Amino acid sequence: MFKKILVANRGEIALRIMKTLREMDISTVSVHSDADINAAHRLFSDQSVYIGKSAPKESYLNMAAIIKAAKETGAEAIHPGYGFLSENADFAALCEKKKIVFIGPPAHVIKNLGDKTIARQIMIKSNVPVTPGMSEPETDISSLMKKAEELGYPVLIKAAAGGGGKGMRIVFKETDMKDACEAAEREASQAFGNGSIYLEKYLLKPRHVEIQILADTHGHVIHLLERECSIQRRYQKIIEESPSSALSDELRQAMGKAAVSAAKAAGYVNAGTVEFLLDMNNQFYFLEVNTRLQVEHPVTEMITGIDLVKHQIRIAAGEKLTLSQKDISAKGHAIECRIYGEDPENAFFPSPGKILFMKEPKGPGIRNDCGIYSGYTVPVEYDPILSKLVVHAENRELAIQRMIQALKDYVILGIKTPIPFLIDIMNSDAFKKGDTTTDFIDTHFPAWKPDKKDTALAYIAFIADELSKTVTQNPQSVKNSDFPTPWETIGFYRP
Amino acid sequence: MEYNLKQNDETKKILAAITEGNTLTLTMEEKDIQAMVTRISDHHIHMDLDDGNGRKGINVYVADDNGKKIIVINGMPYYIEDDDSHRFAKNKKRSGANIPDVVTPPMPAIVISVLVNRGDRIEKGQKLVVLSAMKMETTLTAPFGGTVTKVNAKEGDKVAPGDILVDIEKEE
């Protein structure tokens, strides 16, 4: 087993990985940029290496700097987390060349599956159903326009190298096509260093259901059931759960089997996710393979009781999978809410800035994978994810109740978060019914506004804060819990 | 004491008196409320409320932010201002963020590209600056037609609400 591992990521996922490494008695090396000098992951690690300026290209995407950091610290392996270099085949190849273990699939597998068009070709060959669309990337706008015409609008522009909704655009009419393609190309090249795009037919009202897989270097592949990730904004998931309310046992087995054959067809190794779209008739279509740990992996960990990161590391060390398919079963229900730094009242606009105070929810069945703390300034340069709040309970109904209470108990002061919006989703009939399709927010919460029903209490709190604060500010006040006399608050005198 | 507290554009008058020790008596909309206040920390207050129909304990979380208080109750943030302090405060220069007629980012961001140059004639709605914040792209457009008199931003700049990125002379 490894003695020291470098985590080439930041924020909550870097912390989550390092927590498992600590349990395994493996030393942790983190990396950080200028913007992350005070980031939680840097502070948590045993050792941290500065790898460059704040712009991702100069730090977290800077392969040479990360390899150098691993060499200098004597880290034997690199865990890439998600995003950044996690699905970068060149980086995996470079690690191999420099005799550092990349915790993920081999470079050629990442390359094949990372190119969504080649992945589609592999799936078609192994009889896994795919959505109608292109299987070759295209850069020429007029050819893309022609393809869109053939498929029929609406179409989905996707980055060939894509993931996490970056470089993705849905286009309803021809006149929007040119701008959308250009924006998608730019976003893709910024996020992945590769601006190639292609088109898929946009399915109406699909569900997004994915299967977690684990594959070792000895040819053993298992799946760890599904995650339902249909609730999205800007094509990025915000709520995930397992089990999916849409799957019968039969369908679950069929999708699990398809995912395992997809993994085998691709020569997959380590943890991965096979994503499917499920249409209204319960037909499923291959979407893509994510060749990394997913943001929403805790949902699977909660219902199966399996630490996916631990298995990733064992697999990377060449160990045989100790689990077989029959060992995998779901217990209860888990839900994850992503807590982003963004404003739900204002089209989910990013909301970076200083966290004046925060308090995490606690209690039975509550897990918060968190990358922030009181006093931390959320930087503008990176993804807005702050933490992932996950609950586990006996069944879906109880998990929803638990999530509502956990959200109400989660305090983040200073930046905007979608917490009140998530509470309203959890409380909605549509969510309770399990009516979760990818257009959920547009359908059920098109122009969400918070219901500020406790404004009267907030006014009282305002006055209570004003009046009791002067006590702590005034060292002469002896009775700490009492309000000051009018003489003590003369500066705050009111008629 | 009289407070005039404001949320969004709505102001409410509240009378408050400290009756004993840590108890407040408040009058709001002709209703009397007693609040026993326990300060737990700089940002955490526990209140025991009695409005005549029974007692209720509640935890509130508070922080001062840009002249307002952020108050979180049961997961919901409230942004409350003291209307009196507002009135007496020096006529503070309002940040550009609240004025619709200037080209300023809605949140802290990084400039991806500037699409116009000094001297350009532009039309209302024309794209001026592409920004990126937390990996999301937004484009600022011209609030009115006119001529670009100055460009105050370049690629890679870190900008914030209130920074005016492009000066435009309005076409009459």
C-alpha cells in the first residue's frame, strides 16, 4: 500500500479524499494556488505545495507543477478528485511516464471515454443503447447547423471533452445556433483545454440515472446500484438521490448489467460512473462514462456502506476487489444537496465572497462534505461548490424530512446559497412524489422567490442583536447576559 | 426606543424597551411581544418569545454586512436595514451596482474579453464585456446607444460590482 498520496484538487473533494487517506494511515499532500493560501484543504493536509497563480491553468491544471510537487514530496500516487485534471488522459499518461500512480483508469481508457463521440462508438459496438446524434466532433459552424437541421430542434450542443455541464447548450431554434456553438466552444476550451463540440438530439423530460461501477486490474467489474440526478440547473446537478424512484428491480438490474458491459467494453479500471438518460417509456440511453469519482458519490456510500475512495486507492495499488456483486445491496435512502455559492433568487448567479459565520448541521444520518469555514473567503476563480449535504434515512420520505431539518440547521452568513430554495424543493409535492425529471426546476420552480414568512422574527432579532451587542463591546458592563443601561448605549440613543 | 426597520422597500415601525435584565418588550403592528434574549456568540442569539399565545424558543444567526444585517432563521436569510441610520448616514456614494445605466459586473468576476474599443459607436443591447465568475460566463451589454469614451478593463482583470468597465456617452 502507498505511504503518501498527493491530492491534485481543492475544496471539499480534496478534504473528503484526505479524510479517507488519514483512515488508511497514508500521508496527505495537498496543492494550492495563490487564491487558496487559506483554503481548508491546504490547512488540513500533512504537507502542502504551492503550484502557481490563481488561474486554474497556472495551478490546478498545471501538470508539470503537480508532478514536480509529487516528486519533491515523495508521493507515490496522485488522486485527481473530480474536475481539473481528473479526466485528462495526458496527465494520466504523464504520471505513468514519471512512475507515479494515477488513481483512476489508464490513460487510453480516459482518452477514449473522455471523447464523448468515441465513447458513443464503443457503446454502439457493444450494444448499449445511445441517444440519436453525432459520433464525430465538428468545429465548422455550417456543418453543425446542417446536422442540427437533420436531428431536428431542440438539439443539445455538447463538448466532446465535456462533463459537469460545461460547454453544454440547448438550442431551440436555428437563429441561436451560431452564438451557442461559439459560447460552448469557448467554455469547453477554458474548462477542458479542448473546444471540440458535437450534437445530440435533446430528449424531452428525461431522467438522469447513473450507475456507479468499480473495476479492478484483475478483470473484475461490479456495479454499486444507481443514483438519480435529474434535478439540475444550468445542466449541472443540484440534488441527487438513491435509490431512484423511477426504477423497478428489473430495470435496475438491466441498467446495472449495461453499465458493467460498457465498462468491460472500454477496458475500464477503478471507480467510474456510467450515465444514462431514462425517457418517459423507461427506455434508457447511454449518455457518457465519467472516468473519475463523481461529486455525488456520497449518496452511494451512504446506501451501500462502502467507502468508494478507499476502494479506488486499493485498486490503484493493484489489489483485487474484495467485493462481489452479491455483496452489494441498498439500505434505506440517501439524498444529497449541493450547496453552491450562488443566488437562487437571481438566476443562480455566482456569489463569491467572505463567509462571516457558518454552522454545519449535525445529527443522526447527516453528512456534510465541506470545504469552507467561518472567515474563509470563497474565491471567484473556481467552481462555486461549497459543500455537499447528504442525509441517510430508512426510506425516501424520512430522508426528505431529515434533509429539510438539516438544511434549516445549516447557517452560512455572508454569501448567497440555495439553501432556502432547496428547502422549498424538498417540501414540494412534485419532489415528494418522486416526479424528478431534468426539467424539474423550469417546470415546478420557474421564477422562484423565497417566502419570507418570518420577517417579524427577523426584525426582533435585529433589535436583539443591536441591543445585546453593545454589552460585549463594553468592557465595563458586568452582567454579561443583561442588556446595557441607557447610559451604556448613549451612542445608540433613540427618541 | 423606536426602530424603523426596512426589508427590500418595506419599512416597519417597532417600539422596543428593555424591561428587565435580558428581556425586551416590543410593540409591532399594535401587538406586544416579549423576548428573552440570550446571546450565545457574536453571531448566534437565542430568543424566547412570548406574544401572549404561548412561548416559543428560536435560534437566530446574525451578521453585519454592508450596513445591513443578515439574519438567518430556519434556513431563510433576511436582509434588514435600519432606516434611521440610513437617513442619518452621510450621503454615501451609491455603488454602481444599483444603477442600471452603467456597465458594471453583477458580482465579483474576471474579465474574459472586452468586445469594444474607445471611440466605437454602439447600440443599446450590444455586447461589451464577457466576464467569468466561478466558471460561469456572463456578458455585459450596453444599457443605451452611444459612443464608447473609455474602456477601464482588460482581459484577466479582477473586477467587482461598482467598477465601471466601459464609459459610454449617451446618444441624445
